[in-house]
Amino acid sequence: MRKPITASRVDSLAHCDVDFFQLPVVEQFGNGGFHTYTVLKDLNLTKMRDALADSLIRSEMRREQSASGKEWECVHRLLFRLAESVFCYVEPLELTVYAPTADLALEHADRLVLRYGRTQRRERPCFFLLSTQTGSLDVKRVPITQPFVLSDEDLALHYGGDIVEFERHLIQAFNSRQAGASVLRGEPGTGKTSFIRHLVAKLRATHRFYYLPVHAYGYLAAPEMVEFWLRQSRLTPESKKVVVLEDAEDLLMERGTDNQAKVSNLLNIADGLLGEFLQVHLVCTVNTPLDRLDPAIMRPGRLVAFREFKRLNREQARRIAEKKGLELRKDQSDYSLAEIYPATPWVGEGVSKRTIGFAG
């Protein structure tokens, strides 16, 4: 998808999208006319940096680290001078060419996208991590290492017979509503996180799931979120957006002096004017008892769906163990799914040799 933009004076450029990193563009055009052509596309920035090294005038690199401690270097953004009056600014999902004429901007943009754009392919399920490490909002694609989709039979076996209807209601809400909030409540180990992983895999063709870490909840209603979601909508206009907030007690508990602003921001996103504009659905997981949540979040029309993820009685646990060839290691009256699968992977019906485990 391409977005042509034209401007005639440099002060328009300086106040729109140019920061210090792009200052050479401002210095080149002065008060003269210029044209830009922007393409939203997944780009191979490393290949582009190496192939066009002679034209590269500015670069910004970052060192990323996985949860396991593995580190790697990635390209955050680049600026090229392709000709005397032709510049190209690129980020991982966006390329903009600045040139004296619209035709010249289009010509360079088309050639660069053809050479360095990544081809679309069916990729394994993933979620998108919202990161604030640099003080601004970025998104990082995180593949799910052990993706799975549970059959209705396996859903009912592990979560109870009502889960199938709950899932249908939740997916219908994702598809039909512009905004809203859903709450999944349960003790640690009862399968909330694994249910979300199931949804990510099942809906990967039509939905994009974003994960917002606890420490970054303040960005929910920050001004930069508006431009961020607009950009995400331009990138994948056909996809529904779901934001996962794990351990969201601080956002959902009854308002006090220490969390009043946080709760109000979440309510505004759930069904306020901001929510109508951003068009995102919030899925919140909590461990706290229901009666400690703010009554306002539970109001009909604001709360799209709510489900209690309970511990299983011994008979339910026995059926799972029998079906999956497991042994209950402790003699107790009830079990969490994590206690039934303490370290043993399992394969659901129709899941092609992929292992999963319940962690939350």
C-alpha cells in the first residue's frame, strides 16, 4: 500500500516527520519545493544497509535481548542520499523517498521496494511486543515457538464445557465491535495464558495480538499511541487489533489515589471516545478476586466478556490424565493445569506433532 505525500516548502516538512536524524533532508531542500513517496512494506534493512553502503549517511542500530539472554544487533532506521537531491529514509515497515519531483520519488521508491521488500509468506503464529526501551513506542514481532490450536473437544476437556461457547462469543466480539475489554480471571497455572496462545494461533490470519508489558501500561492513553495505532491500521487495514494486558490488577482494581488515572484511561479505551478512535480490544488477565475489581469495568456494554478460569476437581484432572496418558503425581482434591502438566508436553487432538504446556 502506497501513500503519496506532496509539500512545497521545507517548513511543512520540518514540522511533519523530520527530526534531527533526517536533518540533511531539510538542509538540502532549504525553502525550495520537494515531493515524497511513502510505501508501507516489510523491508530487509540489513540487506539494504550493506548493498547501499556508499550512499548511507546516517544509521541507528540497536542491541536486542531475548528472555533467555541471547543478544543480537538490529537496524532501527537508515538515511541514504541516493543522488544529489534524492534521499531515502527507512524503518523496518516503512520507506520514504524525498526528491525534487513526484515522478523521481516514485521511481526510486518502486525500485527500492522491489529489491529490498520481503515477500509475503505464511508465517507461524506470532504476537507483537510493544516496547518502550528507547523512551518511544516500538513494536517487535515475536514468533510463538510452540504454536497450537485446540479442538473444541480439547478446549472442553481442559477448561470445562462452557469454554467453547465463551470462545465463540469472544471471537464474535473481536470481529463485530470497534472497541471493548474482556477479563480472564484465575489463579496462576489455570491456563489463561495458554488460552490466549490458542487464540493467537487460531486467529493469526485475521487478527494481530499486541502484548503490553506491565511497566508500560502508562502508554495506553499516551498521545504517541494515537499515531502508533494509525500507523498499524495503515500497515494492516484488514486486521483486527487485540491488546493483551497480563497481570492487570493495577489497572482494574477499585479506584484509589494510587491508580485512579490508570483505571480511567483503561475505561476510556474500552468504550470511550478514545476507544472508538483507536479501535482496539483489550484482553486483561488477573489473579485477584472478582469483588476487588472496579465496578465500572464490569458494567454491561463496557465489559465484552468475562470468564473465571478455575482449578479442576480430581475427576476432571483424572479424565485429562487418562486421555493424555499422564499420571497425577499428587493426591489432592483439586488441580491447576500447571500441576497436571508440571513438565510434560502434550499434543491436542488434530495438533500436528506440536507440544504445548500450560503456564498461566
